[in-house]
Amino acid sequence: MNTYNVNTTQGSSARTSHAPLNTIAYYQRIVTLQPRNAESHCNLGVAFWTQGKLDKAITCYWRALVLKPKLTEALYNLGNAFAAQERLDAAIACYRRVVTSEPDFADAHYNLGNAFVTQERFEEAATCFQRVLELQPDDVEVRLRLGAALCHRRKLGEAIACFRRALVLKPDFAEAHSALGYVFEALGRMDEASACFQRASALKPDFAQARVSLNAYTKNRRRVG
């Protein structure tokens, strides 16, 4: 799942489509012809977003919301734009409005959780990730995020269960092996930690995080051995 997955809209169309990179001129023409069409303003915003023009995208999303305050796609995309600008309080406000109106909007719960993580509000983040997993139980990336949030809350047993479930779903998930290793390391279960770091490094040789952890552990073992 992408952290910031923008949504185009055509009336009541699904939120899974993306605006092509070269559609700014097209949507500008549409907005000129139909200035009170909220969906067109939203789609123009997505076109600006895809080219990194966040301020212009935000302006378009606001215009869409003035015309149609309950246009979920515009509100969600506005939250993403605020998050990309590190305006997290504004992003959180947008995501909360989205999940209030659409409780099953998994990406909005996910992005809300990420915003809480950035603010080190790990309990709220965990709640968001748990909601995503209610909707998408096989999402291993979310399980990794949830496990990390639980670690920050010192709920290490729950974190271990979370990472292990991710590995049941995806045995070659190097990041989950490494994360599990960190938890074992924190618990002083060093042999299990080493095995996890070795597995992560074997699966992903360029995974520096696992390699550094394994090297550090190996050095520690030599010192005490």
C-alpha cells in the first residue's frame, strides 16, 4: 500500500484510478468550461500532484470542497497533500473527516496512522493500523507498521505476534524478519535475534539495516565469547 495514494474521481467512479502525468492542460480546459464541476477541480488537483505541484493541487482540492463539501476524494487527496508538506495536524483533520464519512476507507486509515507515527502518537497509530487489518487482513506492510507501533508502546509480545503473522503471510519478508530480530534483541533473546537478522540479510543482501544489526551482534558475541 502506498503511503499517499491519490484518487481521481468522475462523479461516483471508484477511487482507484490515477490521473496521467500530462493531463493538467486537459483538466484546466474542463474546469474553464465547467467551473462548478467539483470532480474536475479534484482531478486537476491530482494532475498537479503527479507533477509535484502541491500548492496548486491544494488550491484545486479546496475549490472542489467548496463546491461539494462531502467529496471524499478531494478531502482525502487534500490530506495527502498536507502530509507531503509535513502539515500533519491539517492532514490528520482531513483523514479523520474521511474515515468518519467512509469507515471502510482503508487507505485513509493507513495514512492517518502514518501521520500519528510521525507525531509519535503510537497508540492512535496502532488503532488505525488495526482498523486497516480488519479491512485487509493479509496486508503484510500494515502488519509491519502495527508491530512497530506496538514496539514503541512496549507491547513486545503483541509485536512479536504481529511480525510472525506477517511472516506466515509472506515468509520472504526481510523487513519483518529484521523487525522481529530487534524485538528479540530488546528482550535479550540474542540467539533468536541473530537468526532473524541472518535470515533478513540472506533474503535481502543489500538490506543495510539487517546487516548492520547482524554485524553489531556478531561483534558483541566476540567480545563476550
